[in-house]
Amino acid sequence: MAFGRSSRNRRPVEPVTLKILVAGGFGAGKTTLVGAVSEIRPLRTEERLSEAGRPVDDLAGVEAKTTTTVAMDFGRITLRDDLVLYLFGTPGQDRFWFLWDELAQGALGAVVLADTRRLEDCFAAVDYFERRAIPFTVAVNCFEGADKFPTETVQSALDLDLEVPVLMCDARDRSSARDVLVAVVEHAVARVERPREPAKT
């Protein structure tokens, strides 16, 4: 008589939880991406743009934008039964950069959302993660009417290391946004598992 392990005796698998940042320039689609993939109601800290902010908020290329994130976005997605991502969307304007160091603590990796209409807006995010050795993936959010360029062109324009993945995405689409997050996790894990080069003497 064959015996199998009773399902009643199986302990539930405790999932691994990872922290991922979603960064990029003002109006690049960070809030949209977090909202598109989150399986819980996302936390948003958006406020309406005001006349007082016009001198410091550059709306060129995103004239239809009426709100902005003033602290962070937060969401959660389960990639597998044993893997859960907690997503933290960063504010895009320079005046909220003091929050980035708090948000970045304990992050496995990051997504840098890029808008080809305002590509220079993601330079600061790229520089931030490079300086802190936080693995990141660049995701070009393909806005309607925006010029489309090969990923190699974007990589060159941002002066990225060849190992940094560059993907095209639609931040509104759950499947597309999920693919970006999978790429970030895979890239970050590969960085961690890569053997270190021996120190030069």
C-alpha cells in the first residue's frame, strides 16, 4: 500500500518579499505602472498641480497632467506563490528628492521609467542608482504620439552600461508592466549571484 504525505501536514510556503522602486522623471508613468500591476488597492499620495507650482514644474510634453506624487506610491504584486514584490513609486520632482534615500533603503532593484519626449528627465534617476550600486532596468513608456527609438539608441543616449536592460513597455498594461518587474528581479538576482572579480594587487 502506497502512502502519500497528507496535505494537512504541509506547511504553507512563506513567500520571499522583495522591495522594488519605480522611479523616473515627472509624468513618466510611475503612478500608472504601480496601479496597473498592484493586486491591492494602491496607496497614492497625489495632489493637484497648482498655479504656485508652475514656475518649478516643467509641463512641456505632459501638458495634460493635472496631479503629481508628493510622497510615494505603494502597491504589491505576487509573481509566484513564493515571491511577492512590494512596489514603491518615487516622486518625480526635484523638490521631493529628500524622500528617495528613505525609499531606497532595502531595495533589491529599481525600474527607471523613461519618456522619449523628455528623456533627459530620467538622467537623475539613472545617476542615483548607479552611484548607490542599486541594480536597475530602464523601461521606455511608449506614450501615444511619442517618437519610438531602438533600445540600443536609448541605451546610448542615457550612457548606460551594456548590462543594464532596456525594455519598451506600456505602463497602463498589466502584462507589460509585469514583464518589466520580472526583468528587474532577474537582473538584480544575476548581479547578486555574479562572482566577484579578485582584487587587483
